Amino acid sequence: MYRLTTLLTLCLAWPAAHAASLQEQQLSQLLDKVARESSVGTPRAINSDILDVGYSVEGNELVNHLSVQPRHAAQMRDNPKDVRTQLAASVCSNDGLRLLMEQGAVLRFEFSEYESNKPITTERYKASDC
């Protein structure tokens, strides 16, 4: 009876595990594609203070690498809540980014100082943040 229960449990769990694995693989492929396409033309200025250096993928995270002028970096360090709030508003108002998050992606923004690459902050967003 124990073997039958174990076998039944495995048979029921396998399709769910396989489906999750397939979803993870599809998400990984999608994130790779988005990172490649979004990195075309980088580095590019977002504004006079922030340079988009490009995108990469780490697991289920789409990572946007951003380089910031030192004076603006100081403002970001002094106002971390404002940085998160403003970035969240931008992320959550973007239909494409929200769709990625609904599929299980985490969006990560890595801010570092221009030239020195000194870290400023890292912000992560998932679907529940919107």
C-alpha cells in the first residue's frame, strides 16, 4: 500500500513539476530575448544624469544596469524611498514589464556611479509590487 501511495503521489506531482519546469524555461528564453533586444543601442542616455548601460539575465531576474552621474547618485543615496517610489510608478505603468512580472520575472535595477562603478542602490520589483 505504501508503494502504491508513493507511486500515485509521484504520478500526480510529475506533470505539475514538468509544467513548472517548462514555464521556467520559457520565461528564461523570453528574458534572454528581452535583454538582447533592450540592450541594442546601449549605452544610451535616459536623461542628463542616467545612462542605460544594458540588460542581462540572472535566473528569473531581468537586470537593467544603469550608470549615474555622481551628483545625482548623491541625491539617490539621500532619498532611497523616493527612488523606489518613482521607479515603481514607472515599472508598474509599463504594460510590457507588468506582463513579464506576471509570468514570474523579477525586474532588478542596478544603479552605479558613472566611471567609478561605485554601487548606489539595487531595486527589485515583482508582480505583487504593482
